[in-house]
Amino acid sequence: MKSDVVELGDKAREMLREPVVATFATVEPDGSLHLTPTWIDVEDGTVIVNSLQSRRKTLNARRNPHVGVCVIDPTNPFRVVSIEGEVTDFVEDGAEAHIDALTQRYLGLDKHPFAHDGEVRVMIRIRPTKILVQPR
């Protein structure tokens, strides 16, 4: 059963575009949660996590599309965006350029410095189904 889509408000979009590390939650095969720090992006109301095809978070999201993203402002821990959502797509096309754009935002570098030959990147697109923004 698909959940209703909810719109990202201006406050959520603003924070998701800041260079703040997010926590990405996926569900393990045994039902436990897998939490990883990650860079985050937003485009047209869709939350984007850029990952490697081989990463556990990607494998988990392929198996179970119910995921979560939480961003806490490091300068104000009461400024929070918490999102529950469903993965709608895994996009390889443009994923390399996207990780370079995130590298520019988060590190101020033109190219992702941690890339290795043969890695396949993917953008995990997430449709929000529940959003909490503090302060409101």
C-alpha cells in the first residue's frame, strides 16, 4: 500500500540544500534499522541520496523502499528536518555529476576525492510521505 505524498515546505527545502550531513535510515533483511551518515539533496520535491550500487544502504533500499532521512543543524540542534518516505527510483545516469556537485557543496572541491575506478554510483530518489520540520 502506497502512502500519500506530502510536499516539502520552504524550510525543509532550505535545510536539505545546506551542507549538513544527514542520517539515512534503511531496513535490514532482519527488520532492524541501518543508519548511515550521508550527503543529501533535494530536487522537485524529491529527496536524493547519492550512493554506490554496492553499499548496504542501496541494497537495503532496493529490497525495502521504506526509508528515513534526518537532518539536524549542527549550530542549532532544535532545527530539524525528519522525513519518512518511499524510494521511487535508482538513477545511474547523472549520478557521477551529482556526486561532484555535492562534493562542491560539502567540501568546496570540484571532484569527489574518494572515487575509485569501477565504482557505479546511483541517485536514490525518495518521495516524502511524512515530514517533521522544527521549528515550524
